[in-house]
Amino acid sequence: MSVAYLDTSFLLSILFGEPGSQKLRNQLRVYTRLLSSDLLVAETLAAATREGIGAEAFAPVLKTITLVFPDRSLTPEIHTVLTKGYLRGADLWHLACALFLAGPDRSAIAFLSRDQTQRAVASRLGFPTP
């Protein structure tokens, strides 16, 4: 099974048909399981509202993503991420959630993002960042 953690920037690029989105869509097909934080839902629905798109338009896509609900504080993961570089809060949270999921074998989960800084930190943490 191939697994990827999906950052909101990656998903929104596809949903809004940004340049290069077909390549990203094809890239998603490689993975049998997509994971993300519930933050992805909030960010996606906020972007849909900003663009005047009804939230129901994205419901089918959001249902294909398994959401992570950590049962403890992610402070240890947040500190680990910050040792590899500074990120804004939402980007930091997504990587902390990915660390929480991956455990010691970070190479087993790809981290998909359009944000270059976030991808660089993910790579330094040991995540594949195709």
C-alpha cells in the first residue's frame, strides 16, 4: 500500500485547476491511501467560500481522505519540525500530524505539498516529497 499525507496547498491546486494541476492529479493516483489533518477540511472549505463555491462541491473529494485526529498534544512533533526549519502555523501543524502518523519510519509516507519551504522541511525530516 502506498500512503501520502496531503497538505491543503496540494489539494487546492487540483481543485482550482491551477497550472500543473493535471500533473498533481496524476501523482495522487499513485497512492492507495491519502491522509491529512482535519485542518485540511477547514482550509479547503474556507477557500471554497472565498471563491464563491458551495462546500458541497468538494464533499466527494474530502471523503476520499482519511483524517488524522491525534489523541494527544503534538508538541514533541512540533519541536521536531522546528529543528529542521521555520514554518507558519498551518504548515507546521500538517507536518506535525504527518510525523505523528509516520512514527520512526518517515520514508513510508510521502508528503505532498505545493509549498516549497514546507516541502524542504518535510524532506529534511525524512519524508519523500515527490
